[in-house]
Amino acid sequence: TQNPITTITTHSKQINRIIINFCGNYKLTPPVLSGIFPTSFPTTVNMGQAISLPFKLANTTLTFYRGFFHYLLGTGRHSPYLPPSDPSSTIPSYLRPHQHTPSTYTSTPIFHRHARMHLYTLASAFYLYHKPHYRKPSYRRDILDNFSNVAIPGTGIPLSYFVWNRFSALTLVCVGYPAISLAASVHKWMKGLLTFSGERHSISEEYKVRLLAPDDWFSYWRLNCRIAGLHAYLNMEEGSLAPPKGYEMDNKWTFLEVGKERNVPISPYLTTPAIVVKHRNEEGGMGIHFYKNATEGGDWIIQERIENGEWVQNHLPEGAPLSTFRVITQSRGALDVKKTNESSEGCRVEDITALSCVFRAGRKGAETDHDSILFDVDPSTGKVLGGTTNAHWYRLGLSQ
């Protein structure tokens, strides 16, 4: 048997040689790696890439700041949208794709289009901050509520702490966001390095994606919310704060009422005026809660708990919550309103198309399918495809 101290010292020397070779672009000899790393471990790193990395990161960060403030305070705030090919377009050069053939995703036209969308809507959040929101008294109130149970993965700190006012939100965007993007990029690079998956990740390329055109769940969710908030505010009924027609359907009770009126299948609800919920072992007026039903003007929709169907339950662990299929559709029925109104059929079934579908398979012990595996479902075949999760965004507390 080997002396543990000798073994640790030997391994430390070998790891030090790996670090030296990483920085100096030398090849590691097989004996050094023997017993520690598989032979497929990447053994060389270009010294030039290591030296240029800080400059690439700085350039991406500068592009982020320039683009963000272009839309927040500059000409991008008021200019009409025109594609880069239009001579009158005010899109700055650093947000346009280069003319040469793209060598990476971050040099493609679609990446730059996504970056412009992301930076514009990010800046629009500050424009909307104190403006009326279709669901809340203000956009600020909406993000405070929505961010109260969401945290940047690995921190456990609710994001609502950072958006109490414009200054704290601006600090989060200008300081916290680049730092978090860099940490996530390095983490992904290290993960690929240490798991020996064979994948090579570029820190500078990943940082550019995370900061300028992120493709994670949170960023897509917020982009959607900002666009909806901006559209609702700019199209409010003249002379009032009422949102455009259709936005009231975001209210769950309004949706149930209108669905019932139009014979659209809805989740059943109770019409009892109110309920009282008591703790079985509390006294002195504690542990008792009163809920007035929305049917009587209250804030609560009172329903019996709905269970999963047999087919769904057979694909879930025991104790899983109600798990749903979420379908996004589009309708062509309103493209030609005159034709639709004159037609005896009105809007036809053929005018409606399912764009995407996801199966939210709830985890064991979860209360809702917000804690789930999200499986992509092919709308044309019904085949359940690969799954992912966003549960790590909902882990609160420093222990998380």
C-alpha cells in the first residue's frame, strides 16, 4: 500500500505540471496522466488563445454596454426598426453581422438579430418600470412578484431583491449580469474539461452568447414578458388604462368565466361563497384562514384537487403533481377579417395550427408541475422527445 501523503504529493505535482502545460502549450507525456486522466484528455492549449481571452471578453462586454445604452438612452430608443440592409437603418456597426462568411454561430446574422432583440427589450424594461401593466398596477410590481420565487442558479437569492428600484435594477444589469455570464461560461468550460466528455467549449464564445443573445429558459421568459408588457402599454385604449382586448384573459377568473360562457372546456371550480381552512392542532384563533370565492367578488378560485389521468400517471413517479401539456397555437383566421366575417363558417379549424407542445412531467413530492422535467412533444406526430428542466431557477435559500 502507498503512503497517502506521498500519493497526494505526487498527484499535486502532476496537476501542477498540467497547469504549467496548459499555460505553456506543451504536450503532457502519458506517464503524467496515467492513473489520473484518460488518454482522451485534451493535452494542449494554444497560448495565443489564452492571451487573447481577456481582450475578447472585454470586447464583448463593451458591445453589451454600447448596445444596451444605444437602446436605453441613444437613437435606438426612438428610431423605427429597419433591417441592417436598409440605408436609413440606425443599427450600429457592432450590432450588425460582418460581411465575411460566418465561421461561428456568434458571427451569423441570426445571432446579431437575436442580440438586438435582447438588448432592445432589456432596455425597454427600464422604460416600462413605472408604467401601468396589464396585470398589475405597474411593471415594477409585476417583476417584484414574478421574481420573488426565482433565483440565479447557484445563489438561492430571490431576484426580487435586486429590482426594488431602477438604480438597483441597473446595477444588476450592468454589473451583476456580465459577472454572472462570465461565471457561467467558465463553469461550462470547466465542466466539459473535467467530465472528459470530449466537448470543447470556448469561454469567449459562450460569454458572447450568454451576454448578448442568451438562449436559456429565463431569458426567453423575460423577453416574452417584456414584449407583452410593451405591446399592451403602447396599445392601451385611448383615454384609459385598460389594456388591449385579449389581455384580460391573463386573469384566471376572467378566463374561466368567458370559457364557461362560450362552452370552452375549463377546469371545474366550486361556487360556495367562501371556505374556512383550519389547522387541526392549533388554538387561540391561530391556524385558521378564510377564503372568499371569486364567484362572490373575492380573490380566490376554489377548486377540488384534480388528479392526473391514468396514462399520464403511468409515466410519472408516485406522488407527482398534476402534470400538464402546454400547447402554443397560431390562428390565420384574423389575417383577412373581412373574408372571415363574410364566410358562413367564420374561422375554420384548418386556420389554427399547433406550433409547439411541451409535457411538464412533475417530480415526486412537488406541489405543481413548475418543478418538472420539460419534454418536447412533436405537434404533428405526438411523439415525446428529449427533456430538460428549469427547476434550478426556483431553488431559494443560501443552502441551494
